[in-house]
Amino acid sequence: METGLRTASDSQGNEFDLVPWQCPTCGPGPVKVLGLRGGPSHHRYRLGIESRIVQCRGCQLIFPDPFPVPKSPQALYGDPANYFEAHDLDGKIRNYRELIRSALAKAGKGTDAAILDVGSGRGDLLRAAQLEGVPGAVGLEFSEAMIDFAARNFGLTVLNQSIEEHAGQKPGFYDVVILNAVLEHVYDPGSMIAAASKLLKPGGVLYLDLPQEPNLLTRLGNALNRLRRCRSVLNLSPSWPPFHVYGFNRKSLSTLLEKHGVGIESIRIYANARVPSRFSRKDRAIAFVGTQIMRLANLTGTAGNMFVWARRTGASG
Ligand SMILES: [Zn+2]
């Protein structure tokens, strides 16, 4: 059947549909083409497929157009067993306990708070809430392996549901909703924020942890490429892990949140300064320079991650 849709494959044979895309916040409107990202010509490890990366001229959101939609997402996300091995559970839970305490303080609630963690994974954050004496913390997660892990190890409540489905069942129920490293991955961030807003009580608290783009590293890298007359850019990883399909900054995030009755109260901008490298001397040199840039970025508010506290201000969406 001829659908008119173009497709592309990466070097591993993973197939993607290339779907014409527009800014999920502003709709059709002018975009600025930043450059090309991925594939043999536009990634330093030749990952993914070549995507054209654009930035909305209205809200500054960065996204690929056309948008590479994987034909079999499960194959791309891999085996959860690797995930369990690779992450330091105890260290994460310690950090999350601090986050839970901040969330309770901002929500003006005690241990009777209702907390929702969207994309709860192994349940690290829910476990932290449990250790802080909050029994009413619920997770949403699609991976049955993750749900099983959280239930078996900690007796945690994790539902195999989308945030949109959950919002239909529990409108206005939560004191705190947490979007920890999820908004940059979903195809429809507008629908996700609308659901998060709907789930919150009036005055309820939304916490987001997501990359900031552009940031100093992508700006410098892109400028350097332009000097070399190369069309590669460093923004996003639309067709390889960690599959970042949107790049938000303060403006694009606040525009999206305000559309759904959520106002930003504070943003901390920070990134771990260490840039990973592989074995070649050249690659280590690139990583060293990257690390120095990241240190500068942390000092100037242009680093690669945003930690955001926001609050539901408007009427239910
Ligand atoms: Zn926009």
C-alpha cells in the first residue's frame, strides 16, 4: 500500500517512518532549520538516521521535522535487565528522598500527600516517598518488567496506564505530579502536560527534570560546525538512545505549561560536567574540551539540564 510516507533505516536495520511534524505548542508556523543530526554523516559514532532539526520561531522548541517514528519501539528500548544493572539504586533513592521532602514543602503537605510519578521505571522515586513515610505515592509505567520489579522489591503501586488515561480517572486528585526525564521523550508533550494539569489539585505542584536545549555545548558545537561549513548539529538524539525528540528551554517550556494552566515558579539549570569519551585520543580530547565547556555552562546558567518547580494556577483543563 502506498501511504506517501517516507521511511529510513539505521545501520542496525531499525526502521523509522518519517512523519511531517509541527510545533506541538504553536501548531503550524515558521521554523528555523538548525541543521542535520544522526546517521553516517551527522553523528560522531554514526548513530541513528539523518534527521533535519528545526526550532519553532514562536516558542523556541527544538524538534525533528520530519519526525522519525520507530516502527518497533520495543526493539529499540532494549532489555530492562541491562537497565537494572547499570544504575546505582541506593544513590538515586537518597537523592529522591530530598526531592520528595522539597515537593511536600512546596505543596504545603505532610505525609498524607498524594504523589504521582510518571514513567516510574524501577520505582526509585516511589521507594524514596515510601521511605519518607508517604504511603500515597503512585507510579505510571508501561514496562511490565519494571512494574514487577517495583511490586516485588518494595510493594509499590505502579499502574500500566498512560498519563492521559489516568487523568480521566483521577482528575484533581494529586498534590504533586513528577515528570522526571519524560517530557523530552514523548511525541505529544502538550497532551502530557494537559493531563498532568488535570491530575493536579488547584495549587498542586508539578516537578519536571529535563534537558535544556539549546545549551552552551550545543551552541558552541553548532557554531564550530558552521565555521567548518558542516551542516551537523548536536541537538537531540531523535533516533538512538536516549531518544530525546524535543529540546525545551525556559521559553518553550513556560509557553507549553501556561497553555495548560501551569506556571513555573523556579528553574535550576545544571549538568554533570563530565563528558563521556571512547578510546581514541581525538575522542578523549573532544571530551576534555566538552567537560571544560560544561563547567562554564554551570556557572552561566547555560547547562544541559533544567530542574523545574511549577504550580497549577488555572481552572481544571
Ligand atoms: Zn512553538
